[in-house]
Amino acid sequence: MRQWLRNWVGKAVGKSPDSIDESVPMVELGLSSRDAVAMAADIEDLTGVTLSVAVAFQHPTIESLATRIIEGEPETADDGVDVTDWTRNGPAERVDIAIVGLSTRLPGDMNTPDETWQALLEGRDAITDLPEGRWTEFLEEPGWPSGSRRRAPAAAI
């Protein structure tokens, strides 16, 4: 696995796999977040192990990432706890907040909150083709005929 990762990272950053130190964080080797997303997908294709796109940052070196892939994620004491539930219960924890400003700029000529709400009430579809030249790096995918994808993928938005 380490050799495969060295080869993959070397190709992504334009370095010889033999020159890559497995203990150096991949970001320091030149790996970008976009590369990390592609690497996670390639690892899944190779091994069947599904990794989050943040895995290269949670396991920043080839050593630690290879260990994660081979051995799996270690269990922690809080497994099963919903860490995304940030609700607070009880009046003692209630705090008043003030919304100081609100702005929108969305496709379909929705440039104010009122225009956005009106479009929602009307059920208007605001999905449009991308303007020429916007996010082209996300639309060019190897193996796809040029110009075959005209709408932004969810990851690009």
C-alpha cells in the first residue's frame, strides 16, 4: 500500500516515487486538497475501502494513511455519539442572537433575500448552465468527451 501511495503522490506532485519520504506530510510534498479527493476515490477503486475526502488531512503522511487503509480506523470512546448534534436544551442555555446582515446572490436573478424567498414560494427552478469559462477545472474530466458536461457538479458549488 505504501508503494502504491508513493507512486500516486509522486505522479500527482511531479516527483519520483523513490524521492518521497513516507513520514513527511503529503501537503508538504505538494499534494493539494483537490489531489486528496482524487486519491481517496482511487484508493476506494483499488481497495474497496471508502475514505472521507478529509482522510489525507486526518492521516497526513503516507505512513499513517497506509496504516489507516490496512488496519481501519481505531475505535474511540465516543463511537456512536452524534458529534454533529449541537443543540442545547433548557432555558439556562438559551442565548439571544442578532442577525446583523443577510445577503444572497443566486442563479435565476435572485439577488436579495426577498427575491430568493419569492422564487422558493413560486417553485422556480434556478439551476442554469454555467457561464462560459467558470469552474472549467471541475468540468474537465478525463475520459469524457469535451463539452459533454454542461452543469456544475455538486462538488464545484
